[in-house]
Amino acid sequence: MRNRMPIDRYLGERRMFSAIRLRTVLLLAALLCGAAASHATERAFDASRGERMPLGDGSFEVVDVPRGPVTIYTYRPSSATRNSPIWVVMPGLRREAHRHLAFDYYDTWRPLAERYGAILLVPEFTAEKWPGPWTYNLGNVRSQRLQPKRWTETSFYVVEQAFRMAASSLGSSRRRFSMFGHGAGSQFIQRYVLHSGCRMIDRAVSANPGWYMLPDNEYKYPFGLRGAPISEATLRSAFGCNYTLLLGTADVNYAGLRNEPDALAQGKTRYERGRFYFDRSRRVAERMGAAFNWQLDEVRGVGHEAARMAPAGAAILAGRALPDS
């Protein structure tokens, strides 16, 4: 005959396991609610109507966009003044709305903005409204059939408009903004510098782009300027930009990178492609007789890691020395 567990012991263990399960469920629920609520405290304001950006966390929408409103998450430190720099941080590849991955960048950059007394803007270009690299990374300046689009249809315009609205809301004296992007966000910045001629940029940092639009006509758009709506005068202005290409020396994993012949001509890894792009751009500027104000900086031992590249990026935007990596 089997030995049977005494009924009081059996009931006691069931109550114990039930209590453990309940505590586990409550803990998970609290964590999930905490994650969801971590950005439920931002105060929405209508920058288009002149409402002032709140201290701390806030958000507003750029609404005059054909693809639909774009939410801009903001942070205003208590030390900010009307002369404070305005930083735009561009999120990377994964932009699905339900992930709210703009928050990953916001959470990383919020303390950096606090440290340097900068106003922070983080646009949320969701993949549902801005699908794929053509609409976001490449700026939506051309369709995939290379049909031209109006500037007001581009993702570049959204960022410019977000800055104008934020600056107006704050009564800011700033007429230019600084920007940082990593991965897909850095591809956005690299192309925005060329397409805009740096007309509204104070400082720009592209960290670890995956591939580039080379600044000459050897390759067809989007790998080069052949077919791109960029004049020689605009390109000259772009070369004069306070633009930094920031590379992690350990960003050498090439899995998932574009591998078309035109992309492979830039190098095998992000690190190789970055150095190739910078050297080629410098040579093009020299041939044109254009001033070349770009910089190449490296973060030793860091790979394709947005959070670990951010402190160096923030230091560059603030005009400070790079921190030890």
C-alpha cells in the first residue's frame, strides 16, 4: 500500500503553492504595469497652440504630416533656459508601435539631457506609419521607384517641424538643433545632413550606421548621389557641417547587414564601412575644394550598442571631451 500524505500537510502545501503563484502573478503584473506607467506620467501639451513644454516628461504631436501625427516625447530639465541646446535623438530599427522603443532611447538620453542641461526631443516614427528604410532611414524623399516627394512628406520635415514647435513653445533663442542617432537613426542623420545641407543643424552625431549614401555620383541613389535631389551647393554646405561619425571599434558583426554589391563596396562590417565613408567623403570634399568640417571618433571596445554609444554622443553634442569607454 502506498504511503499517503496526511491531509493537513497536503492542504498546507497547496495553500503555500497557491500563495507563491499569487505572489508571482502580482509581481509580474506590477512589473508590467510599472513598465507601462513609466511613461504614463508625461504631460501632453499642444505646442501648435503655444502651450509651454512642461518641466520633466512631456509629449506633443506634429500633426501636419501626410502619414499621420508623429508623437514627440520631450524632457525639459529644471536647469534649462531659453538658451539651452535642443537635442533630437532618433530611434533605431525596431519601431513597432506596441513596443514603444522610442522609450528605450528616451530612458537612455533623459539623464544625459539632465546632466548637460539640454532640451530632449525623441520622435516616434512608428513602423506602421513609416514602414521600412525608405520612409524612415532614407527620409522618404524618393519612392522605391525613385519618384520624388515633396519636402513636407519627408521624415526630415517632421524633425524640423518638431524643433520649430518645441523652440516656439519654450521661447527659445535657438535657431538650430543638435541630433544623435544610432543604427537606423544614424542612417537618417547621415542622409539628412546631405539632403538639407546642414541648414538647421548645430551639431550632429551618427553612431554605427549600417550603410551610407556616398557623396558622389559613382553609385545610384540610395547608395550614391546619382539620382538624388542634392545640388553641388547643398553638398558643399553639408561638408561644412559640424558632423561626427561615431564608430564602435567592436561593431564588426555583419549578420543582418545589407549585402548588395553596392553595399559591400563600402566594406563588410559597420566599422569598415564607416571608415570607408569618412575617407571617401574627405576626398570628395578635397576634389571640390570644399571646406570639410566632419570628424571621425571611435568608442573603443563597443559594438552595435546604442546605450553604450550614447555617453560619447552626448559629450560631443555638448562640446565636451569623450568619456573613457
